[in-house]
Amino acid sequence: MVNEEQNRNLFCTAETIADHLVFAWNYSATLRGLQQYARDCPAILDKNGHFVSTVTYALWDSLFLKLSHCSDNRKEATGFPKLFKQLRAYLPKGDEILSLVQEQERKLLGLVVQKKVENWRNQVIAHKTITSNFDGFYKKNICSLDEIEELICELNEILHRFTIPIWNQRFMVKDLGQHARRGIDHIVTAMKKGTEQLR
């Protein structure tokens, strides 16, 4: 189907996209833990408010950046546009995978939450072009963690529409999220202990 070098190039691109999704899922799992503790024991988090706020903002920025990589169509970027371009260049006309490329490309372009992610990346995180009416931007582009997790699952599904038939490969995107969440549990437990010792 493809030569050895082309196969390496394709797999490297797919693996990089999977890495984006693994990091995104980890960031989301960490934010999910912080969100739960903000409801369950807000006083504990408030006592460490600056630290929690700093970590939360950094995680959201990193989350948006990682997810935006997936649809970045710049020449130097590694995401689905690069994968689609490589498949079109490497595969012979008539290959059944090429029909998948067009189908999944349309699916990617139709992901509403991904458009919001791109807006955060382009207008706030990377370039800070929103200089007025941030409230309006926020209301239009707000993303819940439920929406983010659903988006990661949809992007993961697109990726595996190619990796399974080509290499019989499945990337374990969600496996490390439990460790991220466990880390939050340990941090908050330590905060509680510290608060109790100060009484």
C-alpha cells in the first residue's frame, strides 16, 4: 500500500495526534478533579486560592492548545490536516481509505466545540486579539468539561478510523487520566491535613 518511509511518516503523525489527545484527556481529568473538590470542599481550595487558580488557568490554556493542534492546518503543524494530506499523497487512487479521508475531514470540520477551542487558542491564548467585549467572546465560546471530553472522544474516534485498518493499532488515550485524578486527590488530602494542623 505504502513504502516503508511513508508508513513511518504516517504512523509518526498518527502517534503525535494520539499524544495530543492523551495530554488533553489528562488535563481534563485534572480539571474534573479540581471542579469536584471546588463543590465538595470549597473552603480548603479557597485557603490555597492563588495556587489553585494558577493551576486551573494553566490547565485550560494547555488543554485548548493541545486540542487545537489536532485541527491546525499550518504547514509546520502535526494534526489531522497533515494526516489527511499524507494519506492523499501516499495512497493510490481508488484505495478505500481515501473515501474515509473525505468523510472524516467533513466530520472534523463540523465539530462545533473544536471551533470554540480554535477561537480560544487563536484569539486569547496565542495572540490575545480579544481586547474588548471579552464577556461576549466568553459567552459565545464557553466550553464545559463534558463538551471537552466528548470532543476528545470524537477526535479519538476519527484517529482510530485510520489506525485500526492501516496498522491494527489502538492508542490508549484515556488510560492515564485516572493517575491525573489520583494526583488531585493526594494534593487536596494534603491541603486538608495542612489546614487541620493550623487549627
